[in-house]
Amino acid sequence: MDPAIYAISGLDSVITPALAIYPDIVDSNIDVTLAMADGDPDRWRPHIKTAKLGFTMRRLVERGVVNFKCSTSLELLTACRSGVCDAVVAYPMVGANAARVREIAAEFPGVRVSILAENEAQAAAWRGSRVGVFIDVNPGMDRTGISQTRSSEIVSIARGLGASFRGLHYYDGQIHTVDPVAREREAFAGYDRLMQLAAALMDMGCPIGEVITSGTPAMPCGLKYMGFRVGAFVHRVSPGTVVYNDMQSLELFPGAGYRPAALVLARVVSHPTPDRFTCDAGHKAVSADAGSPTCVVIGRPELIPLKPSEEHLPVQVPAGAARPAIGEIVYLMPRHVCPTVNNFDDALIIRNGRIQGVEPVSARGHESPLVGAAAR
């Protein structure tokens, strides 16, 4: 990774920590993903919990990627405003959250909006609605969804939905083994069971419009699995991280051509000991949800980020290595980019080593907590 492509001039006026996004690298990462999908943008339903910016979502739409997946009403709203054709809220929407989805779907009648359901009561609440329903199947991650062993119940839910039934959602996020052979073996075993479920549905007269699988780690497995290529349904993978990439995704796909497109700029603020410096990128800037180290310093692999506090990131400097001066900017690649992007209200847009502009992180956080008439 050439650190020179990330260098930015004119940083004296930049308040740190700051999120920097490189759109040319975003475009390159989109190209790599589409190449994995045989050049077909219809095979990719990116999860926009990563993209977060309407700016980035529009770049995907311009490349023909028009089917999105999201987790919050604000992400859904931002997707609809960005020109998406089809958006699935891949999160259990109940109570006022469900009411808000209905409002957004009514506001954007040209967008096909769908949600997930894992039981008959949830599904019944959407029957006859213009909002479609995917049955959320638990692949063994045990986070949400109905067990795929309960095929008769799944058939009953699908039958009860009638025309509102869109297909199956199967997020195999528990599969993240670095070894690609072992990862594929585990993913394929799950897909074999999923195909048995799909066959049971179709045998009972429940046509499946779409099957959604595969976050970032399992993406190549989902694209390669032959059963999805010849199935009587549309199949889409749903990785989001690959738009920007991070330490984890680059470890999964060495040599694929992916590069980090979102970095955090931090200033050195202290030299507390001779072999350490501290910069202003604690876990309120660079997410610590994936563990420590939370990031790497671009161009300085010998520097070792230590456990952060809220606003401070101490960094160990090995013997003989140069220590950055107080006030110097360091460029940090997150271990987990998705929640890191969510930490910022705005992002610097960088082209040719210069700040081209500032874009809002428009799907950051959540909407106002009141829905409908109560919000007025």
C-alpha cells in the first residue's frame, strides 16, 4: 500500500480527528466487487451501514448498483433519497420503528421497500401492505431469525404473506475464518441447507423472488455457490464493508485489489514517554468494537496503536523508530470501518491530494425519536 496516494496538502485548517474519504478509491473498490460478481451489479445488495453517506450511495447507483440493504430508518430514508430502486431493512422493525418504515415507503412510492419477519405475528402485520417481507432465516449466528430447521413454520409464514412474500434473508455473519478454503467449506454447508429450505417452499407453492446471503467475509462463497446461480430466484450477496475496506476486510481478501478508501486523520498531541506518542483519535473517533489495536498507521507499520480511551490514542514507538512530532498528522486505517464512519458528522472528500469538499455523513446515527403526528 503506497502511503503517498493518501497524503493530503492544506491540513492546517482541518480540525482533527477527521474522516477522509477518497472517492477514486471508492470507485476502484466498487470495480473490484463488480468484477467478483462477473460484472453484474444486480448480484450485489450492499449493506449501507458502511457507506453511510448519500454521496457514496449515489456513486453506487451511478454504477448500476440499485438494490440496497440497511438497518435503520435513517439509512432507509437516505437510500431512498439517493436514487435506490429497492431497499430491504434487514433489522427487526417493530412498534414505532415499523410505523416509520411505512411512512418512508409511502413517501417514496417508486422505491420497493421490504422488511424482515421471523414469525407469523410479525409477518401478519405487513400482509397486504406495499412493504414486502423477507423471512429472516437464522443460519447459526443466533442473533435474529427463525431456525432453518423449522421448515414447516417457514412455509406457513410464506403462505400467509401471499403476494407480500419476497424471499429469504440469510446473514451468515458467523463465518469469518481467514482461511478461504475453510471459509468456503463452512459457507457451502450452510447454503446446502438453505437450498433444501428453498426447495421445500417451492414444492409447497411458495415462489421465492430473492435470496439474500453473505456479508463481507462470505461474499466470494455466495458468488461462487452453484446452487444460487441455477436457482429459480434472484440471488444477491450483501457485503457493505468492501466499499471503503478496513484492516479486517483486507486480511480476508489479500491480493484482490481492495484498498482502504476511508481513513481517520489524527494529530499528535503529546509525547508522554520517550517511546510513545498520543494522538486525538480515541474510540469516539476510531471504533474499538473489533478490539485492539483499533487501527494501523498508514505508511508506518512499525508503530503500534495501544488501547484507546475516549479521546486519546496512545501509540508505541519501537526502539530506533522515528517518533512523529507534536502537531504532526497521522493517517489511520480502522480495524472496523463501519462504526468508525458512524462516529463523524461530516467527511472530507479527497482527490489528487487535495480537499475537494465536505460531505455530510447523512445516515449517521438515528432519526428524531418521535414518529408521525407526535413528531409535529
